[in-house]
Amino acid sequence: MGNEPKVLTGGLLVSLAAFVIIVAGMKLASTLLVPFLLAIFIAILIAAPFDWLQRRGLPPGVALLVVITVLIVIMILVGTLIGSSVQDFTSTFPEYEARLKEMSNGFVNWLNGFGIHISSEFLSSYADPGKAMRMAANILGSMGNMLTNSFLILVTVVFIMLEAAGFPVKWRAARNHADDSLQHFGAVVKTINEYMVIKMLTSAGTGLAVVILLGLIGVDYAVLWGVLAFLLNFIPNIGSIIAAIPAVLLALVQLGMAAALAAAGGYLVINIVIGTFLEPRYMGKGLGLSTLVVFLSLVFWGWVLGPIGMLLSVPLTIAIKIALDSQPETRWMAIMLGPIIAPVSGTTTAEPLDAEPS
């Protein structure tokens, strides 16, 4: 009995050490891991149209060829769009940055006239608006660089799709009582697929609305900012805010305060309509993750895998939560990752506070 605390402490330390080693390995191997993870999530995403084509009578090989062809066309279009737009924006960015710095200095002088003294060095170090625009260019640039690995990603997707049909048979042959683990694996795939499909559609709607908004206002590179809004909408809570900052700053530099306010108001309306009304309606009971966990997963996966990790942070965390929930000894960790649970009046059970009434 007296040795139990020591055993538990030793087991916890071993688990923490293993976790640190795994995370360090993932960070070092991120250049290989990121394309592989993208291939897995693309395969999950195209599984639905692949199955739909097969139900319409197409052979599996033909259905896969059709889906992959559509995917290649989309990747070429996105790669061309991102590459050319980022290059144009990068070449003209010094002009915008100089104008932003000039406006920042003017703002500092205006505050000094009211007795509020802020040094230009402090503003440039901690509140440099040019950093937001550079960060947006870096995110788009990382997506463009990732598309250079498109051949590796596509080949991996094809092999994953070809192996998917025979995976249950192999798993049953390799393990006893494999049906339970296959059921949990199917739940992971289904949950991620539903999330990715809904998020893809709502993000596409957000990007299209941003392109129309900025095009009407007359902001340069409206399509580029629409692509950025599409990508960052995959990041919950703060992604839409990050996407709006560079476009609003560019509107301020290019067209003045009225255009910047119009752009900010338009972003606000778009995000309220899509993020507050449409997305929750089709997401059902939500992600099954607490808000704090969503934010921490964004920081963690962004640190480990870079900007692509930020985009994949939620589906990766959902997969981990479902995997933890599948084992009795780790189910408590899955509960801790979930939303707040409150007891239901008159019963001994509990349900998440954000759950919808049945």
C-alpha cells in the first residue's frame, strides 16, 4: 500500500517523458509529417464523394480517378492563385509598410498633442501593424510551399484510398476482438469527415463573401484576402479575426479610414452570419471540445507543425479525444478535453452545457 504513490508517480513521469519525446520527434519530423497528415485528412474528405460515385455505379478505380482529377484541378488553381498573388503582394509590401509606419507616427503625434506620450519605438516593437500583414503573407506562402509537395501528397492519398477498402479485413486478421477498435476508428473518421465537410463549405462561403466585400470597396488583392479568410476560418475563435486584420489595414492605407471601417464592418457581419448562425446550425452539438482546449490545441499544433498545424489543430484534437474516450483508463482525459458538464435536474447523469436539447 505504501508503495502505491511511488508507483503512480513513477508511471506519470514515464508517461510525461514519453510525451515529450514524441512531441520533440514530431517537431523535428514536421517536414515529413505535415504532408502525411494533409494526405490523411484529404483522404477522409474525399471519401464521401468517392463512396457516392461508387453508389452511382462507377467502378472503384474510375471513381477514384474522377475524384483525384478534380482534386488535382483544385490544387493547381489554388496554387496558381496563391503563388501569383503572394508574389505581387510581397513586391508591393514595402510601400504599404512605409505608409503604415507613416500613419503610425502620425497617430503617435496626435496622441502626444493630448498629453498621452507613446514612443514610436514602443509602437513599432509591440503594436507594429506591418507584422500582421507579414504574418498573413507568411501563412499564404507556407500554403504555396506545401503545394510544391502536391505530388507526394497526391500519391499518398491514392495509396490511402486503395488500402482503405481492405483495412478492416487486415485488422480483423491481425487482432482478436477487432470490431470494437474498428468501430472507434470509424467514429473518428466519421466525426472528422463531418467537421471537415461543414468547415470546408462554411469557409468557402466566408472566402467568397470576403472577395465580394473587398471587391466592392476597391481593396487591392481581394481574391488573396478571400483565400486567407477561407484558410483561417478553419482556425476556431480567432482565425476570422486574424484574417480580417491585414485586409482592414490595407484598406486603411490604400483608401482611407472610411474604407477601413466599411471593411471591418463587413467582416464582422460575415463572421456573425456564418460563424454564429450557419455553422452552429449544421455542426449540431459542436466539436465536443472546450473553448480553452481549442485555443491550446491551436497554439500547440501551430508550434509543432507550423501554420498547417494551426489549420489542422481541431481535427487532430478531435481524433485524440475520441481515441482517449475509447479506453476506460484514459476516458477521464477525454472528459477533461470536452465542454463543461452540468448535472441534469432530477437525474444522476450529466450532459455538456453546450448540448442542444433532444
